[in-house]
Amino acid sequence: MYDVIIAGGGPTGLMLAGELRLQGVRVLVLDREPEPTPVVRSLGLHVRSIEVLAQRGLLDRFLAHGTRYPAGTFFAGIDKPSPERLDTAHGYVLGIPQTVTDRLLEEHATEVGAELRRGCELVGLSQDEEGVTAELADGTRLRARYLAGCDGGRSTVRKLLGVGFPGEPATVDTLLGELEVDVPPETVAEVVAEVRETQKRFGLGPLGDGAYRVVVPAGSVAGDRSVPPTLDEVKQQLRAFAGTDFGVHSPRWLSRFGDATRQAERYRTGRVFLAGDAAHIHPPVGGQGLNLGIQDAFNLGWKLAAAVAGWAPEGLLDSYHAERHPVAEDVLNNTRAQMLLMSTEPGPQAVRRLVSELLEFEEVNRYLTEKITAIGVRYDFGEGPELHELLGRRLRDIELKRGRLYSLMHGGRGLLLDQTGRLSVAGWAGRVDHVVDVSEELDTPAVLLRPDGHVAWAGEDQRDLLDHLPRWFGAAA
């Protein structure tokens, strides 16, 4: 019997598997595809996902395969510089293809002991008070204490649970692929620049090896988006928007995506959880999708591990939905707004020009940048009107006297950063690391961080600390 079965071996499922294994949870990842997908949907990681990797000691291996770019706003493709003094030690976007992100997360998950089975499709599940039974397409039945559905927008797990997925269907489709072209790079760049003056859903970007990443609006909405477009369809749409098909040929892969916007009504059903695209889908504007899934897994992992270990306080598993559902709801709303601003119609174009003007204001720029990069997320801990300003927020990677904060969080435990030297976490030592150190960047005597880096308590009173530790870390051992 496994502790947790994860349906879906994409970035969300693999991140979750790694988080669970850090706590010794026995994990099985099932993926219905026999091989990793060659399709590159995501091209980068935003600030909060970069911080997540740094918190687990994974960032260096990602930096070795990616390119750092300035962290601009990126809202609806409106290019503005990053606001000054962004609240992070990692103020950049990491350009890295999703295929590489998937591979690195898989390497990490298997290194720490997760079991991955490809070509295994989950077709049924049932649950009782003791656990979940997963049925595979070949008739195999597997048993686990919990199951996580990280199996994409057409999630089998979500459908088997009967969880509603309300929202709006796709109104437009976009074609995507990697192809070779027969015209000089200068010609491609000139034509693309002209088309993108009005059509932001169009682009040809060089991949550095003779191929181009091609993005072009489709002629209609596909009935079955799992069926890839044909080369002729891509050529036709390129000619329709650019007046030329650039001589595209030899596709490495072709795909399509829509602008459907939907969110699962609940992220937890008994012992089964939904994360990533299984819980929410939205247009890819702003590049938030993969990042949102990784951050779902980062929130769920330590809570599920606590339940497996037997020390999870009441309500901890329910806090996954309570915290992550509003975050995804906000992403759905901002992508709806961005899609409207990318319309070529006169009304949306007028609003786009107005938003572009507003982004010249530092506070507007900062607000939207923090929204897109997810560093503005603050969980509602419901502590009353006198909230400490850090409570519910993640703490950036501050510099301490003896190093940096995130280097102390690689094990996935909670952390008490104590600048007073007078506090204690006796009774929780196996779940919370106590670090006595000081930082010029922190003007609070002490902070208690959850394993995901969000501030659960701030202050200097030992009795007050003891009142807060059980809420997130259970009863004292």
C-alpha cells in the first residue's frame, strides 16, 4: 500500500512527488503517456516558482539550463520594466522550456525516491475511511491512503469524483508548434514585428538551431483539442495573418490551445485532491499556468505529508482548498482581462492603451507585477484586525549573518527564525527547525515559517508562539 498515488507526471505531479518524498512519504506517480511529451507549452518560470526551487535547493540545476530575463510586467503583452526594489532576492524571469522543467523535476523526484510508472492510465477510483483504490486500464488495482489528481485540464480524477468544473468554454483557438522556415531571419523578424503591432497572439521565435516556435490564431475552435493541427492548417493561418507562410516545413510537433476558463468547485473530496490544470484552466497569457500548478503542489505537499505522518492538526488538509482556490480564481480573472486587452477590436484596444498609460505609475506596475509573479499572494489566516503585516505572506530570501534564509529550508520543515535567542520550539523539534540568527532585512524579532515559506506567526512572546505552533504543526510531541 502506498501513502500517496499521484495521477499525472507533469510538473505539478512531479513537484508534489518531490515534496512528499522529502518527508519520507511512499509515493507512486502514474502517467498515462508512455514517454514525456515533446510539446513546449510553457517557456519560463516566474519569481515565486524560482523562490520555491531555491527553498528546496533545486534552483542551481534550473539556472544551468535556463536564461535570466528582467522581470517585467508582461500584463497582456504590455512590455514595461520591472518596478524598482521588487520584494524578492530573485527579481528575474527564468526562460526555460517546459520539457526541461519536466525533466529536472522528474530527476529530483526519482532521486529522492518517488516511483514513476509511465504508460499507466487511471480509469477508476473509489475511497473509504482507510484509503483510496485506484483502478488502471490494464485491470490492476492499487491502494493508497491518499490520491492526488494532477492529470491536466481533461482530468480523469476530477470527472470520476463528479467535481463540477464551471466556467466558460473556448471562444478562440491558437496553433502552436516548432517548425523550420525557408526565409532569412531578418525577414521573419520584420514581418513578425509588423503583425504584432495589432495581433499579440502571433509570433515566430528562433530556437537557435534552425527551427522556430510558431504561434498563430486558428481559424476556428476545434471540437477535439487533443487532435493536433496539420501543417497545411498552420500555413493557411500564417498566410491569413502575415501574408506569407514563411516556407514553414518539417514540424517537430504541432499542438493547439484555447482560451477556456474553468475552475473546480472543490479541490478536496475526502482523501482525493486536485492540483494544477486538473483544478483550473485558463488562457496562457502572462505565463502563469505551469507556475500556478507548481505552487499548488508546494502548498499541498507538506500538508499531505503531515497527514501521512499522523501529526496534521484538524483543518490542515482543508486549508489547501481554502488557500489555493482564491489564488487560482484571481489568476482566472486576470487572464480574462488580459485576453480582452489582446483583442484587435477598437474598444479593447482603447482600454489597452489606457492600461499601458496606467502602468507608467510605479504602484500600478508593482501591483500587476506582483500579481503575475505570485509574490503578492497572501493567505487569509483569519487572525483578527490587528494582523502583522507579514502574516500569511511568504518571506523573501533574506540575507542572514550566516547565509541566506532559503538555504535553511531545503528539508521541507517549518522554521523559526529567532533574532532574540530567547524562544523555543521544544516539542516540535522534529517538524520545526529553530535558527538563531539576525538579518538587517527583517525588523521583526522572530518569525515562524511554514514549510512553504509563508509566515505563520511573528513576534517575540514565547506564550504567543506556543499558541500558534499547534495550528500548523499539530500537538507537541
